[in-house]
Amino acid sequence: MDIESLLSLLRERRSIRRYDAKPVSDDDIKRILEAARWAPNGANLQPWEIIVVKNDEKIRIIRESIYPRRYAPSDEGSFFLVVCGDTRMKEYYPPVHTEETREYTFTVSIAAAIQNMLLAATALGLGSLWRTVLKNQADALRKLLDIPDFVRVMSVIEVGHSAESPLPPPKRRIEEFSHVNQFEKEKIVDSKKACLDRSIHYRPARS
Ligand SMILES: Cc1cc2nc3c(=O)[nH]c(=O)nc-3n(C[C@H](O)[C@H](O)[C@H](O)COP(=O)(O)O)c2cc1C
């Protein structure tokens, strides 16, 4: 793949919040999981555990009880990947680590696997959404999916055939976030104003 094709794929990926009724094939699910396998990750411990939720009743419970606000009753064909991490593995990063760097390495390793899966979904022509898991949602998912105590629920990823084509939200320009040879202090911005300008939560939803 050439760089322009890669950049196109990266630009093409959007967070998708509406899906149609067509189900995702098992082959495509397997390809998405294959993408996770190849993620860069701290010490190659590969601490992710990914639950593919395909069961209609469990999908219904996730939609109606765990993430209720976003879903109107509909015939969406999407499914969920509940991405977890085996916290026991944090102990096995090299001894130079601190508690903080163990936590960081564990979390970003799983994030890398997630990003790989989102890109694989995009390449398959599928939409996807990376969702935050709040404490009450993690507790409910743990119960619903029988997740052991030492396995942390990290994120929920929804994948399906997209039923919307959102415009990209505002993206920072390269010159705004890149610094050459030192931190360019003139680029420090009013963080509150910058975040209010960028955040999707302070603008009307696009569709
Ligand atoms: C760690 C993380 C958590 C997110 N949580 C949510 C979420 O809970 N709900 C949601 O609708 N989108 C969520 N998103 C998607 C972001 O809102 C989205 O990536 C961002 O607005 C940029 O839009 P884009 O993905 O279309 O480029 C999350 C993304 C990340 C990386």
C-alpha cells in the first residue's frame, strides 16, 4: 500500500453512530480481530481480551440498558466488540517501570489494538465507533458477559454497515500541534477555548 492510500484510509474512518440492518459477516469479524493481533504493544504482552457480542439478546441489552440514550428502537445490524485488558499482565512489564508507566503501557497497548480494528473495519467498508465505558457500564458488561475480576473492561467498539456519512469534525492543522526541536511556547493556546471549539459535544450533531 502506498502512503496516499494509507492517508486516505485514515481520513475515511469516521465515528459512525447510525447503522443499517445488514449483519457483518463472520469473515469480516475475523479480519478485524486479525488486525488487533498486529498492534504494537508494550513488551509484546498483548494484554487485550476481546469479546465479540453477536448474540441478539445481549446486543439488545447493551443497546437498551447499557448505552440507552443513543438508540431508538430500530433494526440496526451492528455488533459490539467489548475490549478488555488482563490486568495481571501489568506485573510483567520490565522492572524499570513505575506503577504509572505500567498503567500507561497497558492502556495504550490496548488502544493500539483498537485503532488497528477501526482501520480494518474502514478498509472493509464498515462503520465503527469507539465508546467510553463508564463505571456503571463496565459493571453491567462484566455481569452480562461474565468477565472475571482481574480483566478490566476498557472500551466498547460498535461495528456495522453505516447508515450515515458524517462530515469530519474539526481537525487541528499540523502547524498547530507540531513543534520543531523544542516545545514552541507561542503555540500554547487557551485550553478551554480550544477544547470548546473542537469538542463535538458543544456543536450540533452532524449527519
Ligand atoms: C477513547 C475514546 C473514547 C470515545 N468515546 C466515545 C463515546 O463514548 N461516544 C461517542 O459517541 N464517541 C466516542 N468517541 C469517538 C470520538 O467522539 C471521535 O473519535 C471524535 O469526535 C473524532 O471523530 P472521528 O472519529 O469521526 O474522527 C471516542 C473516541 C475515543 C478515541
